[in-house]
Amino acid sequence: MRIFFLTTVAMVAFAANSILTRMAVEPGHIDPAGFALLRVAAGAAVLTILVAVRGDRLPLFRRERIAGALSLALYMIGFSLAYLTLDAGLGALILFGVVQIAMFGHGALVGSTPTGRQVSGAAVAFSGLILVLWPSGGGSTDLVGAGLMALAGLGWAAYTIIGRGAGNPLAVTAANFLLCLPLMLLLPLLFGATFSTTGIALAVLSGGVTSGLGYALWYVVLKQIDGGTAAVAQLSVPIIAILGGVVMLGEAVSATLLSAAALVLGGILWALSAKSVRADHR
């Protein structure tokens, strides 16, 4: 029950990031560069204070921390820019659809040869992404925004895979945020930055609470569950984000989006169930 509760809290935090980013960036309260910078800065500040209070050391000068910081930066930048044009639910669907496909591919590379069930499940999930991105007579998904979110998904997949070997989750997450911060400082220099009180508040909330603490909690969870369970858990995020977007942002839910969500979630669940099927037949 404890791990179920912690996982649920982490998934709600992930979905909240989609909603908070959309609330801040789309209306122009803050630009994507400023939001990403403040989000990382707030997360770094909160986590560093907590690490200091606990008397822990920050593992800054380790090779895996560089990889963690770079993957976090790719996720943060792509995520913030994508929400200029994507709804919260659609963005989360693309993000975690790409995350699951990437994690599935990584597992196939480092583990056993994929089974027919795994390959067919991945194909179904990918068809869901194609459905939601395919141009239609009533308009189409912004392909630039979708591409940026796909890059963010690759960054988050790498961040999750790296996190499975994390030692002290709180200290490791703080180190990732601190090392990521210099990269974020380049964004306002290159693209400029627009800030408002509302935008700053939303960025700080996203960075300090739903990102910083949420990611540290996720690293705690990752040490206690296997990769397949971690992949399944994240499938709930698009659904939470879609519901949150409807309630908090007044976003519409189309039949296409619901169909795509069903294909993505169903396909990945089918692929991941291959492991349990093999175990049952031994």
C-alpha cells in the first residue's frame, strides 16, 4: 500500500506539471525559456535545502549525473516549448507514449529479444500516436509542438532509466537539477524572457513541488519496482492530465484523443503483459 500511494502521488505530480505549464505558457504569463529556467531553479533550491537539512552530500562530480542533467535539460526545454501549442492532455499523451516506446526499445536492447506480443503492443501504441498527429479536415495537431514533446519524451525516458541506479534519491535529484541549471540559464540569453507574477508563481510551484519533490519521490519508487511496473504506472499520467485539463483549463476532449489514448495505453499494457505471460507458462 505504501508503494502504491507513493506511486500515485508521483503520477499526479507529473500530470500537474502538464497543467501548470499549460496554464503559465499558453496565455503568455511567462515565455517557455523563463518558465523552464525558473522551474529548474526552484527545484534546485528546494532540493538543495532539503539535502542540507538532512546532512547529505550532493553527488555532483559523477559521470552519471552529467547524463542525468542533460536528459533533464532535454525534457525541460522540449516540454516547455511544446505547451505553446499543445493541450495539457494531448501533450501528456505524446510525452508518455514516446517514453513508453523508448523504454520498451531500451529493454529490448539490453535484455531479451522482443516477443511477438511485445512487438504488436508497441505497434498498437505507436498507431495511437499517429492517429492523434494525423492531419484531419477539422484541423491537426501542431507538428512542431508534437516534435518538441517527443524530444521531451526521449529525455524523460533517459532520465527514468538513469534513475533506476540512483543511490540517495533526494541528493541525486538535487544534483541533477543543479547541473541542469547552467543549461537553462542559456535560454533567456538566446531567446529572451517575459515574466509576470502569475507566471513566476506557476513556474516556482511546478519546479519546487511537482517537479523537484515529485522527481525525488519517483526516484524513491524506482528503487522498489521493476521497469515494467514503472512503465505501466506512467500510463496513468495522460488520463490524469486530460481530466485535469478539462476541469481546470476547460479543454475539450475529442473522440480522436480518447481513441488515441485507448490505443497508446492498451498497446503498451499488452506489450508489458508479455513478461507475465511467459512467467505463467514456465
